[in-house]
Amino acid sequence: MNAPYPAHAPLPEALAEALAARFGERFSRGEAVRAHHGKDESAHPPAPPDAVVFPESTAEVAEVVRACRAHHVPVIAFGAGTSLEGHVLAVRGGVCVDLSRMNRVLAIRAADLDATVEAGVTRKQLNQALHDTGLFFPIDPGADATLGGMAATRASGTNAVRYGTMRENVLNARVVLADGSIVKTGTRAKKSAAGYDLTRLFIGSEGTLGIMTEITVRLYPVPEAISSAVCVFPSMDVAVDTVIQTIQLGVPVARIELLDRLAIAAINRYSKTSLREGPTLFFEFHGSPAAVAEQAQAVQELASGHGGLDFEWATRPEDRSRLWQARHDAYYACLGLRPGARSLTTDVCVPISRLADCIGETAADIAQSGLLAPLVGHVGDGNFHLVLLVDPADPAEMAHAHAFAGRLAARALRMEGTCTGEHGIGIGKQGFLAAEHGAAIEVMRAIKRAIDPENLFNPGKVLPEP
Amino acid sequence: MNAPYPAHAPLPEALAEALAARFGERFSRGEAVRAHHGKDESAHPPAPPDAVVFPESTAEVAEVVRACRAHHVPVIAFGAGTSLEGHVLAVRGGVCVDLSRMNRVLAIRAADLDATVEAGVTRKQLNQALHDTGLFFPIDPGADATLGGMAATRASGTNAVRYGTMRENVLNARVVLADGSIVKTGTRAKKSAAGYDLTRLFIGSEGTLGIMTEITVRLYPVPEAISSAVCVFPSMDVAVDTVIQTIQLGVPVARIELLDRLAIAAINRYSKTSLREGPTLFFEFHGSPAAVAEQAQAVQELASGHGGLDFEWATRPEDRSRLWQARHDAYYACLGLRPGARSLTTDVCVPISRLADCIGETAADIAQSGLLAPLVGHVGDGNFHLVLLVDPADPAEMAHAHAFAGRLAARALRMEGTCTGEHGIGIGKQGFLAAEHGAAIEVMRAIKRAIDPENLFNPGKVLPEP
């Protein structure tokens, strides 16, 4: 089998010795450790780093960066390894900086609705720490990712309709730059007009401009009440129309998720349920008890006007869990449609008026291609995923799947959307990035050269080779 | 009187002739036109450009940029001239690009809740165009600024508590770069993880990185119902505590404004009213009729628990207008405290837990300084303005006022806030920018050099001289 990535120079022994001397057993060249850090949850072939360091402070991260820079060796930041586009793969070798030991919640400031965490804190860990405060951190990409990784990939998930993405929810970050200096990108002020928006520049930069070591995020009051609703529709079009009208009416929905018929069939098989197999919307509303009841009723009226079937809504936690169970099971149920397969997960996001068209054309493409690809969508944002069930060991099948993903990305761009709503570019979508941004990609390249002139940080990611 | 800005080379005649030949009467070197374009609403001494061009398309803006670049002549974008930190002043001469003729609303897409406008469209013009759609654009900085200017300064205003600032409400911009090329920064997708966040980089860059010529903004449904409430408090501390608890309870407030005792006294004098003179909060709630009633009642309970007096709330438009009249009159009423004075308006923004402290220390400073400075605050965001009434012709008084503003900015930074919540840096706050960002200012400088290597765009703004 051919190596999937170009060969690279071995780790300089002088660097290895220096890092080993400095970090002791927190420095590793062991095969298992390297293998663990050379993959994520994507179907991309793994690419282990040459070594892994486990720093415990920002100053230690800066030390590693300075040492690697002196030897012109790449530095790749690693959180939980749950990214989906090969972000953490050491495609040009180098030293992986595993931030999982930087997992302290540094401050929770209830009055200000913010918290400062080290980059290795996961979202579940943060919410656990918030347990008695009446506050929560809403961004939920599914996996229990680290806050650093979520910031680096501009993650979002089901709650983005109401609470936004990492873009809207990071106030400030502490960043180690390529020269080993340490800067902060903002303050704890809710808004600021002070200079260029460095916070937003580092969010979504996928470790290519610096390493975020501390993050200050916004928190929200746990809603007084939550209601959930589920409804099956006779077609995708009317399901999407129901969503559009819900948003246009100003119903402050927290989540709106869509599963297609195949995804529901997968769930029936996986969970031994007998749900009606059709496009299904899952809603969640946050607010006062009166407000969430009113919101669920408004959506029920809209849904029934669009031919919605089996509408159910609930406010008690156990009833809400039952209604949303299918959504929570969706990913593993989809994988269960083809045991042993990996998922090549697409991630387009389009203006909501084009969502039904985009899904319709894509469904026709799937039918023609003979691919097995259930759909799961964050439909309130116009973002949907196809879980393409593929065998990474079969090059022809992978080529077929990638060609489909390319057509889908092109379709989304034609509809004024993006090739990636929340997963990022990594190594998997660089061609789409160029198509999406056109000449603006040269602005990105200029920024990369200006901030990381030696291409030290996560080389081979985000920006396609010129 | 000494010239307030350094001397600069005159406009090259070859450039003037080329622009005159190309733009005819849409090119002007007339003194009145230049004077109009050499000032904003700040107290900074004016600095007229050497000439003004009135382009009517993005392509024309690019032509001007290319022509100026060929002669190494600065280019300054101009919208409505309502900025507050000298952003549009031609402190190094050059050609002003007045975008007011680029005032077409290009598209309103109700289903997508977005609109694309040319940069010269004002916020009131956009809302007029939205009149029959059931949608509105919420960002309201007070002045009828252009959308281009608002994007360039990362403007916000009273609605930011609920709807965010320009940072959260621009989806995409078309930008003319220093080489005359034209790029777009994003798509119309609600969220994206595709590459560096160029949209956020240009927002708030104050015309120093490129000229935004078209902007796609988010729209919102006009609320089904609006309620307003006003309440006077015995002290600043309890007024601010009421705000903190309102937000912690998750009451989805649209606006919360604060006026201090002096501002209310100014209004009584200006509007011949007899309002109780004390710190006063103004609330507005958006939602369904039941929701806004519930919200007003929740706030009433909190306010009365904090000793609030004269609580009034209303839902009918005429009653709401009456309650908010004092807030709307505030700026001119404050100016009326000292006829003929200009306002040096401060703009710090701090974490809300520090707001009472920050206001308290500042009030003591005002008392010691003998300054006349009523307070108007977007208190839900931790942002407040002091309207320092000054005589720009009196250097000693200006120095006294600037020293006070410097102490206030330092105080906000010490409290983990920012020197400017919404007005920007311009020429007035460059020293504070350096204090706020520390070493990160070098990252901003690197970006500026990378994107505008010849310092063509709005030189002398945002970044202090190294």
C-alpha cells in the first residue's frame, strides 16, 4: 500500500533529546502514543506525529514551540482527537502538543456569565463544573471535545440556532505564537471595538496560526423550562417550510433537527422502535414554563398546516428524553446500517430558502450513485450532514464517495452556502475552500505567512498548496 | 494655532487629472466638499482630504484604489461621517472615497432573514425598505450611519443585549483590497467553518485593511409585541444589581439602558419634565404578548426587591414612547447642560460584575476633576458613555478631559474590560489600544502589513506608530 502522505525528515535527535530532558515521561516517542495522536474520527488515513509532549501550562507550550522552531519542526495541537477532517494528523511529521493535561477550570464568574478554562477542558467537564451555578455552556458538537479543539475548529452543533457557535461564544483566548510569545486576543468585555478581531481570527484557524491554551467562554442561564416536540412530515419540502416559517415567526427555538426517512429506518432497526419512517423534525424550546408551552403550540399549528403527522410535545425530562431518543441514537444507528463501515461525513450549510432544493438534488444524486447515506441536519441553520457509509480500504468506493461529496459541496456553493458549516477544512476540504473563497484565499495565505512565517503550526491544513 | 496633524505631500496633479477625467463632477477638490469630508461627530480637529470621489459601483471603487496606489496616495472610505473617534479624518491627506451614492438595497431575502446592501445604505434606509416584510435590522448606534461605516467600526448600540453587534450580524462583505482586487469574505450560510474568518477581520478594521462596498446582514422578525419599563433606583449599585439579576434569570431583554442622576436632571431641564432625579433604568422586551408581559413583571419584582421607585411599564406604542422619551432625548439634553460645548464621549465596557465599581470610581474621579459629564449606559453589555462637555478651543480643558478619559480607560482595563465597546479606536484611542492588547498589537501590525503593505488605507488610524 502506498503511503498516503509525502515523506518527511525524521525528528532531529537533538530536539528529541532536549524535549525528553525537559519533559521526562511527559515526552513520548512510543508507537502506541504516536498512533493514538495520529488519527481523528474521520475516514482519513492516520498520520502519527514523530513525538508527543504533554505540557501542563502555557509556559510549557511556549517552550515546546520555541524548541521545535529552532529545529524547523512542525507543531500540531491535539485536544480530544474528535475532529472530522483530519485536523490533528501529522501529515508532515513533527511534534504533537497534547493539551489534555491542561484541563483546569480556572474561573467561573456567575455574575458575568463567563468562565475561563484551559484548552484541554472538555465541554462535559465544563458543564459538570457549572452544575451548581444555574448556568451552562450550550455549544454541543456531539463528541465530548475539548474547548480548545472546539474553538480551533469553530464548532457548533444542535444548539447553534439559539446560542450561536464558538464564533459567538468565545470572549478571549490566550495564544502561544510561532516565536513562543504569549498573547491574549481580547478581554472579558461582552463587546469591543478595539482593533482587529484577533479572537475571531484564531477561532477556526485549526491550529495553523498559534496554539490556544486558555479560553474564556460565555455562559447562559439554565432555562427555567424546556419543551420538546417531534413531528413526521410527508416530504422534505414541507418539513423545511415548517422550519422556515417557525423562524420567520420569531419563535425562539433552541434546536431544530431533521432526520430523513433512511435515518429513521436505521433507528427503527438499531433501537427496535417502530417510528413512522419519514422526514422527522425534532424541536426544543427554552424559556419560562408559559413561554415554552406557547412556543410548542405555535409550532404544532405550523406543522399541522404543513401536513405534519404524529405531533408530540413534552416538558417533563423523561418524556423529552423519549421524544429525542431517536435523534440521540442517530449517528450509531446510521453506522449500524453497514457494520464495519466508516463514515465520510459531509457538512454543507446553505441559506435556509435553498435547503429543500439542496437536499432534493442531493437525494437524487445519492439515488443515482447507489450510496448508502442517511441524513442528519441542523436544519435551523441550513446545515446538514450525510453519513456516507464507506469502506476506507476500497479505493474505488472512496473515490466514488469523494466525487459525490465534491458535487455536494459545489451544489452548496452554487446556492450561496458553504462547504463546511461546522467541521472545518483540515486536509479533507482544501479544494472546496479555494472554490468557496476565490481570490480571498490569497488574503488567508498572506495572514498565515504574516503570523506563522515558517509554517510551523499544523502545516498542510486549511490552505491548499499554492 | 499649530496644525494638529503632521504636514503631508500635496495630491499629485497627475492623479487629480486622471480622477477628474474619469469621474467628472463626481470628483471634487472644492473646499466645502473637502471640509465636509474632513470631520466626524467627535471633538477631534478636522483634517480635510485633498480630494473626494463619489463612486457608484465596486468596480469604480477599485479603479480609485488602483489609481491612488500608483501614486502612493492614501485612500479614506467615508459613509455618513457620524463616527466618534476621528475615523474619517484625512490626517495624512489623500483621497476620500465617499460611498453615499452606493446606496442601493440589492436584495432582501425574507425566507433567509438576510439582506444585501451597498455600503452607503443607512440603517434607517434599510429599515424603510424592510417596512412591508415583517422583518427589521436591529443594530442602532443612534446616528443614521451607513451599514458600511457601522461594519467598519463594529458598531452596536441599544439593541446589542439581545441582537448582538455588527460582529454577529454581518454574513458576508465585498471588499476592495489594496491591489484593487475585489473579494468576498464569506457566503450567505448562517454559519461556516471554512478557513480564516475574514468577515470578522474586516468588521472593525476601520477602513485600514480594505473598503467594504457591499454587506450582507442578518434580519429579524419584527416582534409580535414589545413592552417597555422604566424604574428609578436609590443608587447606582442597586440599579446595576437589578440588571445582573435580570440577565442571570435569563429574561431575554432586548435593551437595558441606564441614565445617571445628572443625565435625568439634564432631561428635566431640556424637556421641561419633572422626572425623579436618580439613576434610572430603561428596559425593552420583545416577544409574544404573553412573553413580554411576563418579562416586564419579572423585572418589576426584581426592581422592587432592590428598592426601585416609580416602576412603570407599558405595551402600547404611545405609552412606550412616553416612557422612553427621556432616553431618546438624553444626548441633546446632556449637550444642553453647556451650550456651545462639544462632547468628548468615552466608551469603556467592562464585565457586568465590575460595572458598579467602575461607575463608582469614575463618579469620584468626575467629582474631583470638576468635569461636567453625565452618564448614558448600555448597561446590559457593561458599556457606558460619559458625555464630557468640553470646549475644544481650550487646550488646558481638553488636556484635563483627555487625562480623565485616560484614567477611565486604564480603570476599565484593570477590570478586564475594553477601552471601547462600540466607537472604535480611530485616532483617539491608539494609546489605549496598545495598553489593552499588549504584545498582540504586533499581530495586528503583521496583519496590516500583510494585507495593506503600502499603508494605503486610512493611514494613521487604529494602530499606533511603532
